[in-house]
Amino acid sequence: METSNHAVMSRQQAAVALRVAVRILRGWQATVQQACRILRVSPATYYSASRDQVSGRRLDLDQQQRVSLVLNIHASLRTVFTNPANVSSFPVLKNDNPFFDGRSPLDIMAQGDLISLYEAYKRIDQMKWLGEA
């Protein structure tokens, strides 16, 4: 289904994607508040997703983009690192890349705006080609 040239997830796809994104964020040791800001969901929705009780949840386009970025960040980290511990710990480590300026990628993502999440994704995804964040 297409709307305004943007792919729209079905309710079932959105529910599955949200559950996976919440699991990823929990693996990154994100607090509930950080995860809610990153995904732009309420704590109630976060807790439902963390208990696999979200079914048929409609996500707006902004929320879909946020979920997609979390999934893509995780995929990029899995490409860069072979050790699962590095995949889960990298987002919480302080980073000296000029963009992160000593902050962790998770701190940047949790600012809550889509641009910060996207810019963090870009830097992490570039590690596949540059070898550093």
C-alpha cells in the first residue's frame, strides 16, 4: 500500500516492527524514557510491545521511520561487529567522533527528534565503509 510515495506498514507489520525495535533498544540498555523518545511512543505502548502484547497497533509515518531507523542501526552494527556484545554495547559507549562529541550514540538518538536519530544512523552506517563512527 502506498500513500504519497511513502510505504505504509500494515497494522500487523507495525506491531512486529515495534516489538523488534523495543527488543533492540532494551539490548542497548536504553531506559524506558529514552526508548519512548526515540520511537515517539507512550510508556504504555512501550510496555505492551516489550510484553509482546501489541497487536494491530497503527504507527504514523514518523513512528514507522523511527522504528525503521532503529532496525537499520542494528543491522549496520551487526555488519560491522561480529561479536554480539559489541553490537549491543556500541550504542551506549561514549564516542569521540566529531558528530557525537564525547556522547554516546544512544544519548544522541534519545534527544527525541527524528533528525538526531537519522544523523546517528548515518554515522553508524558509515562505519561499514570507513571503519569508525
